[in-house]
Amino acid sequence: MSRVNHAVVGVASSAKPASDAVDATLSDTGVYISGSLRNRLVVTLIGGVAALTLLLYVVVRDYAAQIAQQSQDSILRASVSSMLDTAVIRNGIVELDIPHSAFSMLNTAKDDRVFYAIYQDDKLLSGYANLPRSSAQTTPPASTTAVLESALYQGVPIRQITASRLLVAGGKRASVSATVAQTQDALSDTLRAITLKAALYGAGFFSLAVLLSAWVTSSTIRPLRQLANSVARRGPQDLSPLSQPVPTEMVALVSAFNHLMARLEKSFSQSEEFIAEAAHRVRTPLSTVRSHAESTLQRVDKEENRQALRSMIRAIDESSRAATQLLDHAMITFRASQFEYHSIDMVEIVRDIVVRLTPIAQMKDVELRLEGQPKVITLGDPILIQNAVRNIVDNALKYAPSESLITITVRSDPKPTIQVCDQGAGFPENEIKNLTRRFARGSNAAGTIGSGLGLTIAKDVADAHTGTLNISNQTSGGACVIFSL
Ligand SMILES: Nc1ncnc2c1ncn2[C@@H]1O[C@H](COP(=O)(O)OP(=O)(O)OP(=O)(O)O)[C@@H](O)[C@H]1O
Ligand SMILES: [Mg+2]
């Protein structure tokens, strides 16, 4: 378990932001965070959509206003030209017979008021004298082009058209100009309705676009989240490459991750192999030295020398035990990273260990009692579990007093569990949480041969099976270790 954790800590501590300018916060997991992709996407998409909606609204409204204005203008143009068409010079006098249709064509649903003024040169012939005069009336009539203007008349906005016509008859020339103006109540109503509709369509378009952006954001983020979940769900020993399909943009990230995993796997297995090889090489000469020391001890009489030889044998035993445990630990670590689940009977594994350790137990006058169910079938790696349980029972034999009882209970309910309880002094209470660390030995272990790896092995095996190792003291006295899968 510790392997991958070391790797993660390493990455986190070196993952500082590239420059101080980067606005990053440190998360609980030790990773620097610079904003959220989801928020960035949502803000960009919704901001863009809002700007587009506003633009669309303004364009639609202006275009509609222009169309509405054009239709009023063309009626005004028809009205003024129907007036001017009737202008004639009769007997030297300018006459106009304003047709009824010139006004009736301007009828609107809102009964807009119509004003007109007809001038011969600068003289008002008919109509409203105070109607604002346009430039077309004040300048000499060079053409018959109509001039359209928006103005205020009697405090009300009006649209007016002015056109003029040059009459020539019997040697007389006269310039006649006509202005027709109309209030804009109906037009304002139309514009208000169009504006409201444009706003409603805009709001609908905006809501749809917001939904669409939410969907786009979540479907863009989904592969990232799935990848993060599948990495987070991995067992601590799992260094296998990621095999799930990912979008093209994530290929570089996943392949970098897979390369890293491959390098880690290689370097771990190399270091475990190295430890195993080193332990093996140390153990062999140690046993030779031990047998020499033992035989010398038989032959030496001087107490001083005998004492030195005994210390030497003990030191050799310590080193040999450490080498054995290191070898086991390396094997466990290697196997835990790539084991396959088999159907196993935990009771059979425990019974086998009890048989093997019974001679040692008998030497100490300790009884090993197997209790619980007759069969507990589960899935696991038999070699790993055997190693873990052997270390736990070995501890009970080492740290429990002679003439005591060690109870090993195997149960399947609520989960496959092996419980080993002894009648010794128990774990040193304030050291319990550290005892599963590598090379950690309790204060009660002084004088007992050991290397501090037994509980580490048991815990690593439990972790590899996604199980737990619980160590505690019984209220009635004695240590109790619960290994569950
Ligand atoms: N049954 C027990 N009763 C009391 N203390 C225990 C018991 N089992 C373990 N301990 C304490 O936990 C410590 C760690 O145990 P662990 O098995 O990891 O190491 P060890 O027994 O010292 O060495 P080895 O690697 O040879 O097993 C021991 O040193 C001891 O202090
Ligand atoms: Mg031990």
C-alpha cells in the first residue's frame, strides 16, 4: 500500500504552480487547483450565448422597426403624390382638389392623426400653417423628390413627407409643395409588439442555449471524470496501464500516466528483486556462520567466551530473521501487485499453520486452539493469506507467556475473518497505531528476536485483498488481531 502513496506524495510536492502569477489554491489532497474546467466552460458558453442573444434581439428589433417605418413611409409617399397630382394652373391661379383617398389611405387601427400643409411658393394655400416646414419647401423646387423626416409636432412624434411640383401654364410658373404628416401611435404599438416578441424569443433561445451548454459541459467533462474515478478506484498496488477508451485530447495524458505506471512497476519490481536477492545472499553465509558458532560453543569452556559466542549466535539469528522477513515482504509486495483470486478455504489454511507451528507451541507449553466454522470458503490468494496468518500466530507465540492459550477463530460472517487472540500482556497501548509500519517494533519486544515486519506483511496482504487488519487488546487481557477480507 505504501508504494503508491509514496509516489503520490512525490508528485504532489513537486506539483507547484509554474509561476507566482498563476492563481492557484492548494487542495486537501496536496494538488494545486487553478479554477474549474466546468465553470470555465459554463461561463464562456453562457456568456457567449447571452451576448449573441442580446445582439440578435437588437438586430431583430431594429430590422422590424425599419420595415414598419418603410410601410408607413410608402403610404405617406402615395398620399402626398396623390395630392400634388391634382395641382393645376387654371386661369393663372393654382388649384388643387385634394382627393379623399389621400387621407383615407392613411387610416390606422389606432386612428393616428394626419396633418397637411400645401404651399404655393411661400404662401400657404391650405392646411396647418404651423406644421414644421421641411427643407424641400424652403429651397426652390429643383426636383419632385420627396423628403421624409421624423419630427415633433404639438409635442407628439410625427413622420412627415414633403414633395413639391413645378407647374407651368400659359407663361406662368408656380412651385407647389405639399407636406403630409402622421402621428405614430399604430407604429409604436406594432414596434412594442415586435419588441416583446423578440424579447420572448430571445429568452427562449437563451434558456435553450443554457440547457445545451449544461449538456455540452457535462458531456465534455464526463470522460475526464470517468478517468479520474477509475484512477481513484484503483487498489493501492494496482500499477496496470489504463485501458479504457478516451477522447483524442486525453491520449497524451493517459499515455503519460501509463508510462509513469510502467516505470514505477519496473522500478518497484527491480528494488523488490534486489532486496530478495540480497536477503537470500545474506541468509546462506549467516547459517554457515551460525553452525560454526554453535559447534565452537560446544567446545569452549571459558564462560566469557561462551557468553560472546551466545551473543554472536543471537545477532546471527536477528540478522537471519530480518533477512527471512525481508525476503517474505518482497515476495508479498511483488505477488500482491499481480495476484489472481482463487477459491480458498480459510479454515484449511489456518489448520495447516497450526500443524506447522505446534512443535514451537509445545516447546513453550502453549496451546493453539482452532475455533469457529468448519469451513470458510472465500476468494483470495492462498500464499499471501498463509504468510499473513503465520506472522500473526507467530507473534502470539512470541509475545504470549508459556502455559497459555492462543485461540484462532475463523468465521465467514459478516465477512471472512481470522481472529487470533492470546493471553499475553497485549500490545503497548500507546504504540498500537504504529505497529503495522515497516520495521516498527513495540517496547515489549526488547529481548525477542524480530525485525518489525510481521504485522506490515499481514496488513499489506489485507490491503491487497481490500480487507482490513485490526489490532487491539482484549478487556480480559491479551492481544487480539483480526484479519478480515
Ligand atoms: N501478540 C502480541 N502481543 C503483544 N505484542 C505484540 C503482539 N504481536 C505483535 N506485537 C508487537 O508488535 C510489534 C510488531 O510486530 P511485528 O510482527 O510487525 O514485528 P516483530 O514480531 O517484532 O518482528 P518480525 O518481523 O520478526 O515479526 C512487535 O515488535 C510487538 O511489540
Ligand atoms: Mg512478528
